[in-house]
Amino acid sequence: MLLVPRTCQPHSQPEDGRPDMPVPLDETRGFAAYALLGDPGSGKSKAFEQEAAASGTEPISAGDFLGLDHPELQNASSPIFIDGLDEMRAGTSNGTLPLDGIRKKLQQLGCRRFRISCRAADWLGQPDVQRLQSMLPAGEQVQVFTLQPLTVADVAAILPSNHAITDPQAFIASAEQHGLTDLLFNPQTLGMLAAAVGPENRWPETRLAVYEMACERLVQEHNEEHVAATRKTAPDQGQLLRATAYLCAIQLIADLAGFTHSPNSSDRVLRLNAVPNSEGLPLGEAL
């Protein structure tokens, strides 16, 4: 499998107010600790595999890090790569507990260099940063990065190598023609599109059929840990699609920029708990 080098966006706020430019992920190796955020299927785990290999180690799932003994990590000089904080949070009503467990384990092992990956929607922002900051010696700062989408060049390289698409440029052009360009730049949705269309580049005949195909794939949960953790509470795909359609309708009619879980919403961003929901639709899961 081809793994392309990735870039990430720092969350720091420069003095001039302009956001920092994305940087290659390998330029983060000098930091003592950071969190890598991203959407589902964006490639966080694969990025961690690459970075851990460069450090001569391997990532550890958050579940294994908490549930198993790791004497080999005692006072480790190389950074520890803890993958999938979101997987642990999916199965608990108190999202702070898994991170507190990770902090305790890091303290027990005497580890001061670590990296944690998490879905962006499951990252609690500054409270998470502050909890991790307490693990570092004076002068060190916890960094937060968002994994950036694939580039067109990345997509063109991945399609023939990983998905047997012999004419990647024709595939990319067809995706653009059908209005699905955004799905190309996430490794998971890129793979889903490639599997649905096939090496022959056979797209559905109508735009509606293409749209339905994309929605059916986007609504699926592909992470087995998330599926296992939420098997008793997860809504079915029909309910998720209905909830998403409802939120999209509100966004269009009200000319909103989006929705948020945060109590401090900005202009044209609506708090999710302010959305009328007489049907009890799974709005949070949809978001």
C-alpha cells in the first residue's frame, strides 16, 4: 500500500492573527507532545504508522495502552504514539475519563514524549490541551495539529497503486464532473468511490444516483472500535440520513455557516441543542 507524506495545520494563534500555514507532518518530530486531529477516514492512523516507524517504534491503540501493561515503555526516550482517543470516548458518557486514564498511564511509565490522535469531533479543545499540558516539564507546550486533506497529486498516485485505477486523471475528472471532488481528498471516501466505480470508471448514469451512492457510503461507520463501542446506542443509517437532511435543510433556509456543540457559537453558527427536534433525530451523531 502506498502511503503518501502528509501535511498538518497548526492550531496556534500567531500574533498577527493570521493562521499558520500547513507544514509537513514530519516537521513535528521535535515537539515533546501533540494531538493530531482529523475527520473519520482522513488517515490519522496511517500517518501515525509513518511517524512511529521514523522513530523506530509502532503506534499503540488507546484501548491497548490503557488495558495492557507496557514495561518496555518505562521511561522511553522515543515518543509514544497513542492512536484513537475517539474510539475510547465513543463508549463512555464522560469524555474526560479516557484521557485521564491515558494521563495516569503516561505518568506511571514516566513518559514525557507522546502523540495522541483523535477525531476532530471528539476532541474537547482547550480542556484536553490543559489536561495534557500538566504532563510536560516547564517550558514545553502541547501542540495541536489538524491532518490536512490529500492533494490532487496524492490522489493521482494512490488510485493506481492502492485501488487498481489505471487512469487516475480520468477518474479525477469524472469525480469533478459529478460534483464529488471533495470526496477525493479523504483516503477512506476515495477508496469507497474507487470501489463503487471500479477500474472501468463506470459512474451511475444520473447525478441523483451519484449523490445517493455518495450519501450511502458517507453515512457508514467504518471503524470497528466505534461500531463495537456504540452497538447498543448507534442509530441506523436511515435515521442518520434523515437527521443529516434535516440539518442541511435548516442550514440552507436559515443561511447558516454550520452547527456547533460549543456553548459559545459565532455568527451564523447555530448551537446544536437549539435546533428543534420533535422527532428525536440523532443530530449529534449526524453532525
